[in-house]
Amino acid sequence: MKQVSMMIDLNRCIGCRTCVVACRNHKEIIDHNKAVPDDIPYYLRVETREKGTFPNLSMDTWVVPCQHCGEPKCETSCPEGAISKAPETGIVIIDPEKCTGCEAKSESIAVEKRKVSPCKGNCPANINVQGYVNLAAQGKFQEALKLIKDENPFPAICGRVCHHPCESDCSRSDVDEPVAINAIKRFISDLDLDPETRYVPEIKEKKDEKVAIIGAGPAGLTSAFYLAKEGYQVNVFDRLPVAGGMMAVGIPEYRLPNDILEAEISVIRDMGVEIQTGVTLGEDISLDSLKEDGFEAVFMATGLHFGGRLDVDGEDLPGVFNGLDLLKDSALGKKIEMGEKAIVIGGGNAAIDSALSAKRLGAKKVTLVCLEHRDEMPAWDQEIADALEEGIEIVNGLGPLRFMEKDGRLSGIEFQLCTSVFNEKGEFDPQYDDCQLTIMETDSAIIAISLLGERDFAENSGIALTSAGGLWADPITLQTRIEWLFAGGDTVSGPKTVVEAIASGKEAAISIDRYIRGVNLSEDRAKEMDMVSDVYKAEYDPAKRAQMPRLKPEERVGNFNEIEQGFTEEMVIQEAKRCLNCGCSCIQSCPFSVIQFDGEGGKSHKCDLCQDRIYAGELPVCAEVCMTEAITFGEYDLVKQWAVCDGRTIVTDLSKGSMLYIK
Ligand SMILES: Cc1cc2nc3c(=O)[nH]c(=O)nc-3n(C[C@H](O)[C@H](O)[C@H](O)COP(=O)(O)OP(=O)(O)OC[C@H]3O[C@@H](n4cnc5c(N)ncnc54)[C@H](O)[C@@H]3O)c2cc1C
């Protein structure tokens, strides 16, 4: 049999649901008399959409069956290898013999198994964490890498620097400790470092349209990755001499080595993305020049690259550094004279990185002074622990009053007591007691208090700003008030994290692709995830959480060597087996939510285009019962020919595989 296809004519479907009922009756997998109606699995559903999804289309309901995707994510994610695409017909099938329902036990609750596991639900990039952890448990690292990179082009970087919200509500915490997900991801993703094992996605047919991206940080490069995958010609421009944004010039090498960054960026270059460094928007290029050069859309991902000032006396003395400049100069290999003693001012992660870098740049004694009490410090707990472990002294509750001078350079800092940092509304509003003063001698001071963006180009180009001074963009589509201009990452959200910038870059790519194709930008974008809360815990691997091997503090002196050493393969497999399999990997990976879980049988189910019937020369039941002949079934090439005859248009947004929608 040749490759088959189903075509749904959106102008003919009247949303009567006859096909849904016929499908349930034919493929009944649950006792309808016992089940709550809402819990009955179905393979087809009829969705009501916002009017105007497709211009000139009057209908607002349509049928959503399995799309039999070209590259099915459910197939990649199944640790049992139970899902495959039949090579001759293109039908995606679940093998009931191999499917274990992700270890669904008879007592496991079917409704819960249909939900999203907290690791995926809490990940800003919505990676199918359970899927890759389960693949890793079986040693299927290459498959796991592909699954991760469906959602995140920088997993080896995230495996080192992510604040891993995936671990925060891990169901395993109810038993003992969360699964060490980030360390597992890091091991898998290090396959990207080797040209033999790295994963470079397949690029779809080349498109003529060009997209420009300003900023080669994680937001800009992620967007470049997904747009290049769609076939667009993508040019990234960045003012720095290196690509990577804050990943290159903010996060120090002892947490994120350069070769890791370079390996993951080189995949993007190899996908055909041109990254031009040393090019500044507002100086070398402008929005007008990009338009003249034929770019259809622009994504602004310019981040926050300026450090805030304290505005106190002596701030410009020699010996006073801005934290971001210091980290950037250190990353770019510039010589920096720290002296014996250094004081860092600030309580966030950038301040901790400045302090640990100052130590590596030669300062013998480094003190971090901040307004906040220890439990109010914005730095992550692990970062504070790292600083203390390396002998950084942390002094809480002081604010700088003035920088003192001797022989034309910095000699000390006078501080006043900070009595409170936040007001009753929780806003930053520090109060001081200027009678309680402290002087600390120092050779250098590093100010690491806030991150600011550059706004000149925005003001000159008519880009709207928010009241907080960020670029304004629609929160869902990231479109600015200039139709062809999109903005995301830190420059829109304020200071966030790498994985949040990745999530933003991904959304920008979806919007830009839709914008260029003239498809509604906001349809189906809201992400509401129903997360698993009741997990089967009667049986589990009793192993304790594996601990990350780290360099000892004395081994870190005077060098920027990576502190965390990574898990071994044995550790990864053992750790991955601790996963409680809250949900089902395939259900969580399906972009169309068409896979169902059968509580009684403990298996996943989905539309197989009524294989039994088509092999017997009959139509799938939905096509047979459709009263308006809105569903057509046949050989792929023939169906495609019918689709375009009489001037009908294939609605490509939904035609991901064998399923064609026409209007
Ligand atoms: C010191 C420090 C440590 C951090 N540590 C962590 C961490 O451990 N984990 C974590 O998840 N996050 C961390 N972060 C935060 C994280 O790095 C950022 O949230 C993330 O990089 C933001 O990504 P972005 O793409 O929006 O912007 P950026 O990474 O800032 O990239 C923006 C890019 O735009 C370029 N650009 C700006 N203006 C122009 C212009 N006019 N023309 C051309 N190019 C321009 C810049 O040169 C830059 O390369 C850290 C941040 C800092 C400062």
C-alpha cells in the first residue's frame, strides 16, 4: 500500500460530531457504562476556534485527529520503542505489545496519566523531561538528545547553568529527593560536543524569505535555530566580537566553558544561519536598512548589557569597576588589575559571579556587601553556597555611601546601615540609618547592582517602551507595535534566565513564521497545563539522588576551570531510573493532544486511520459516516491533487504530516 492521507475540508465540516461518535463506537477501548463521560478516551475531537483564524474562512469548528506527523514527536519520546511510522503508509502506530503506558500500574489513575508531569509543566521551554529521562534510563542517549532539541537548542548550556524549575515540583520529592534532571540533561547533551554524535535537525524546504535577528544571546539564537529549521534564511547581528550574549560574556567559564557554548552555537551556524558579530543596530545598521535589504521580519533580542550606577561620590575613581564590564573584559581575555582586596557591591547572581571572578583574577580577599539580609538576597542558594565555599565573605545589611580616594585612586568604601530593603508593598525602597557608618579598606570595588538595556535605537526607531524601560511587545505573540518587528528575551521581560530567553526565542520564531505566512499569530498559543498531582508511589527504585562531582575549593584557585564535573554514564542511568513516570511520554510530546490513555488497559491509544478497515479495502469510519463529505481518504499524492484542484488552498499550518486541511 502507498502512503495514505486524510483530507478535511474546512468549508464542508459542520461540526456535527458524527465522526467522533463513529470513531468511539468503532475503536471502543473503555466500558462507557462505567466511565465518567469526560474520561472516555476519543481519537477524534471537534474543536471550536476563534473566528478569523484563517482569513476569509467562515467556519469556527473542525475535526482534530492524529496528524501522522512527518517526524512524530511521540515516536521519539517513547522509551519502549512502541511507536513507529509505518514506512509504506506513513501511519503512526502504537504497538500495544510494547506500550507499557509509561509503567502504568493497575492502580495508577488514568486521569492523572493523561496530564503533564510537573517537570515538563514547570519548564519554561516545555521540554518533554519525562520522555528524555526515560530514554536515558535505557541508555538511549542519542534519542534523548533529539527529543530535548525539539524544544531547546542549548541543552548542554542549560545542563550547566539552568536554575532547573523542572526539579522544583518533581513527584519524586514526595518519596525522598527530586530526580537530578539537570545533571541527566547535561550528560545527554554533551553528545552535541562531538561532531560524530551531535544532533543537527533536518531543515525543511528552503524558503525565499529572510529574517534578521538583532542579538546573538539565547533568545536571538533560539529563534534563529527554529526559523532556520523551517527553511528561512536567517541573519543574526550582534555588537559584541563573540556570539552567545550573556552566555559568552556574563556567565563565567568556571560555570559554562567556552567550548560548550561554541559547540552548541556551531550547530546553528551549520544550519545555515549567518551570525555577524561586531555589527550594532543604531550604528552600522538600522530598521530601515534591514527593510531595504529585503528582510521580511526582525526579532529584537538585545538583552540588558549595561550595569546600573549607584550615583554616590567617587564612583568613577580608578579601581571602581562595573560588574558587567568586569565579567565581559574577563571573558574576552582583557588584563584586569584587581589588587589584593576587592569589595563587590550587590546581592544577586551577577554579584556572586563578579566576586568569584575577582578571586580568580588575583584578589586574595573578596568581600560581598549587599543591602539585603541573607534570606532576602536575590542570588540563588547554590550560588551563595558556592561563594561561601570559596571563602568569599558576605556582609549583609550595608549600603555604600561614598567611595574614598587616596593618591588618585580608590582606597576604601564608606557604608551606612540599611534598616530595611523593601516597603510594605514589597517594592525595593531601601531605608538607612546614616548614624551607623562602617569604613572598609579596599584596592578595588565592583558594582553589580542592576542590569539595564540600551534604549537609544528604540527611541530613534519609534519602538514603544514599557514603563519599566523595556521594549514593549505583545506578551503572547511578541509582536511590537511595528507589525514586522518582534521583541523578546531579557530586553522585554527584564532580567530573567537562559531557559526563559530560549522559551521567548521559540515563541518569536512561531510568530515570525506565522506572520510571514499570513496566519493568525495568537491562535492556539495560550499554554494551560494540567499537571499531575496524584502519582503511583507504591513501588520505586530506592536509590538516593546522585550528587554532582565538583572541584574542591583549593582546586579552583587562580583558574576558570569548570567546577561541576558531570555524571558518569552509570550515574545517569541509575538516576534516571528514579523517575516515577508521573505521566505518559507520548501524551506529553504530542503537539496536537490527540493521544489518549486508557486507564483500564494501561496503554496509550491514538487514531491509526482505521488500519484494520483500510487493509480490508474500506474507508476509515470517520470518512465513511461524514454526512457532508468533508473527510476524504486515499493515497497521499492523489489526495494532495484533489486538495489543490478547483482553487482550494491547503491550510499548511496544520498539514504537518499525512493530514491535510483545505479551505
Ligand atoms: C553575570 C550573569 C550571570 C548569569 N547567570 C545565569 C545563570 O547561571 N543561569 C541562567 O539561566 N541565567 C543566567 N543569567 C541570565 C541570562 O544570561 C540572561 O537571562 C540571558 O542571557 C538573556 O538572554 P537574551 O538573549 O535576552 O539577551 P543576552 O544574552 O543579553 O543577549 C543580547 C545580545 O544582544 C546584543 N545587542 C544588544 N544591543 C545591540 C545592538 N544595538 N546591536 C547589536 N547587538 C546588540 C548584545 O551584545 C548581546 O549579545 C546571568 C546573567 C548575568 C548578567
